[in-house]
Amino acid sequence: MSLWFRRVQRLNTATMREIATVAGVSWSAESIVYRGNGIGYADGDPADATAIQDAAESKIGFRPVKIDAPPQPDTE
């Protein structure tokens, strides 16, 4: 499963890893993925969205918006 947020300037790979550590998630936060206007955890559990949002708000000063998985880019 994956967990996606709207991508903004302050949400980058390093920050997303720190946020997951602060949130105390049990899954690996090492695999950060970017797609369209989204940034997410490839192995994230959507049930942890609130904990991630709380941790992000304390770390970066605002609550990221959870989004549905952005569509896969066309490979043709």
C-alpha cells in the first residue's frame, strides 16, 4: 500500500523520513515516491495518515493534505 500527500516545497525525501520517524510508524519510511503533484510513502499504511499529519504539522508548521494516489504516468 502507499500513503500520498499533496506535494509542496517543504515536503521532500529527508523531511518525509523524519516525519515518519516522529510519527512512530511501524513500516519502512525509506521508500519515498513522487508522482504528479503527490509525494508519498511507497510502503505506507493509510491508517497512519493522521499520525503523519500530526508529526508533519509539528515539524514543518502546517498539516499536509492527504490525497488519493496520483495516476501512473503513461509509459508509451
